[in-house]
Amino acid sequence: MAQIDGFGQQTTVASQAAMTAWNATQLAFLAHGAATPTHLAAALEAEPEFALAHATKGLFLLLLARRELVATAQEACAAARRSDANRPVSHRERAFIDALDVWIAGFPTKSVAILDGVLDLAPDDALAMKINQAIRFVLGDAQGMRRSIEAVLHAYAEDHAARGYVLGCHAFTLEETGEYGRAASAGSAALEISPDDAWGLHAVAHVYDMTGNPDKGLRWLSGREAAWAHCNNFRFHVWWHKALMHLDLGQTDTVLELYDTLIRAEHTDDYRDISNATSLLMRLELDGVDVGTRWEELADTSQSRTEDGSLIFADLHYLLALIGGRREEAAAELVARIAADGARAGSDAGMRMGNPGTAAARGLEAFGDGHYDVAFRNLSRARRHMQLVGGSHAQRDVFERLTIDAGIRAGRMDDALTMLDERTTRRAGRDDSFAATRRNMAELAANPLRVPAE
């Protein structure tokens, strides 16, 4: 019953058709390919008793952070357990089922611990590696992502089918932990081996964002569109990175064109797409750009997601949409729900709703209402723990910008300038356009008679 898959792992599957589709599933997942669910469905159609495929389906569903998909993930977990009972699988495969089980119970932190155990025994398990990285990313565990990937790098020789994707994952963890030069080198190497490694490509884009090099970032992305054209909605995120580079260069017309034609070309309610759109519009508005009626559809979409509560990162971006769309009542309801979930805790998501989620949500609501002192107090309190909301430094930077702007508007110039200094230190010691303009704003506000530099 067992076969060796295309990545060297023993897998309990009988038919060659199922194995072929399974190999395609894993390869597409590593590349963030849009075809991933199609290949997975084909594997399960070819072999309905494929336990590992059922478990992987459940894990994929939970990564989407949608409350209504939890029941489907539970069904996948039950199907995996039944398949294991009918045709016992290996300890490795059963660990994936266990990882799904504990995440359904509300503890993705336990899922990554289980997957760490898989990687201890099979460091060349590319599927376990990539799912481990994905869950840690959602948890905001950059240090854990790096430890996990560096513990298995030795297992991916030059001829390993996943080597390029592993290097891409390593590149991202290096960037998120501040080693920008090594990250750029690793990401470039990843693309040389696997030209469709959108994650490695985007890791290098992060480097240019964090080091204030938008011109180099645009040159890096230019001509490499094929590396992300095949992607699922991750392709919108790479276009978002390109828009950030144009924003740093003050090219706001280009930013809005990218928003309309690529970043928000599809009005989905996927939280990742909402986060791209809301954070970009908020950056534009903070820079004084009129974004027209673009908030409206985001507010409409986000208003229907406010009771979800699967992920604080998603909730805070729904809240940005409601603030931008002037939906005060819906925003207040979302903030209250976040606070209530945080007070109950009892899960990894609930803990993050409590801290930093509740303070961040109250701060964002106050900012939208123009109560900048209240906004600054709450956002400052949340700031110390914002890593826990998940995502990347680049994604969370919108909250940093809002905190600094709230400080300036509230007259807390010393505090705002200190935050700007800390932000600049994290970003390789270079001021970007945001930092430069805010320093000038803070100095003008503190010294209103000073003549601004030409």
C-alpha cells in the first residue's frame, strides 16, 4: 500500500493516479500555485481512503482563517481518522492528522510542535516543512520559523525536488529576523533553482522594503512576473509589494492603478486580499491621497466578516475597512466582539484577541473617530506585542504608521519621534519616505515658526 512520493516520503496510497496527483499537490503548494486544490481533489477522487490527503485538506482549510470552514476541516479530520482505522498509516502521516485535530481545538501552537516532531525524524519532509512555516507565519513566530527551517536545511541536497522552495522559506525567515543581505542571497538562489518560487521572490521584495530601496525592489520584480503569475491569491500580494515600492517613490497614480487593475481586481472576501487592500488604502490616506470611493466595497465585504473571529490579523484589517468606509456602528460592534473574545481566551486566537488585539482595535477605532490621544495610548500599548497578530513586518507596518501618526496628531512629539527612530533601526537604519515626512511634520508641529526646508 505504501509508495515513495516525489519528495522521498513513504506515503500510504495504493493507486498511481492518486500518487501522481499528490505529488502535483505538494509541488503546487510549495509554489503557492492556484492549482493546489485541484490536484488535491484529484488525489482524493482517485483514492477516497487517502488519509494524509484528507488531513492536509483540513490544514489547508484552517489556513484560510474562515469560521465557516472549520466544520469542513472537522469532516476532513474525521475522514482521515476513518481511513487510518481502515488502512493504518505511518506514524508520520498520523502526526498530520493529530496536528489538524489540535488546531481545530484552537491550538495551532500545538500543531507546529507536532510538525516539529515530524521534521525531527524526517527533516526532508517538504510538506511538513511548508505547513509548519505557514502556521508559524500566522502566529507571528518569526524566530520559530527560522529555527525550524535552519534545523532541516542540511537535508535538502542539490538534487532534492524541494530545495529551491526551502531556500525561499529560509530567505523569508532571514528577512523577518533582520539579516537582509543573507535573505537577498538566499531568495535569489531559490529563484535560480525554482523559477516559480513566489515565496522566495517575495522574500527579496521584503528586503528592499525593509532597507528603503524601492528602486532596487522594482528592478528585482520587473521581468520576473512569471514567478507569481501561476499563484493563487498570493499573486495579489506580490503586486501589493510592487505598489508599496511605487508609494515610497511618491508615484501615487501608479499605486492606484495597480490597486484597481491587479491588487483588487477581484473583490474577494479572503482576509489576505482584504489586508492587502485596506493597508494600502490606509497608507495612501495617511499620505493625504484621495482614494475616492474605494473603501465602500471593502467596508461592505468586511462588515459581513465581523463575527468570524478566527484570526486577529484578519479582524484588524476588517476594522480598517470599516473605519475607512465610515461604518461607525459596525466598527464598534467588531471592537466589542474582539474584546469579548479576548476576555474569554481559551485558545491561541483568543489569547491574541486579548493581547494585543483589544488595545489595537480600540486604538484603531479611536483613530477613525479622530480621538488621537486615546488612539495613541491604545496603539502604543498594543505595539509592544503586535508581532503576535501574525503576518510580516511589512504588513504590520500600517499599524506602526497609524500609531506614529496618532502620536503626532495628539501632540506626543517626543514619543512619536522615538517610535520613528525605533522603526528606522529595524529597517536597516534607513529612513523611508514615511519616516522622512513624519520627522518633518513632528518638528514643524513642535516648532511652528520654523521655516520648512525647501
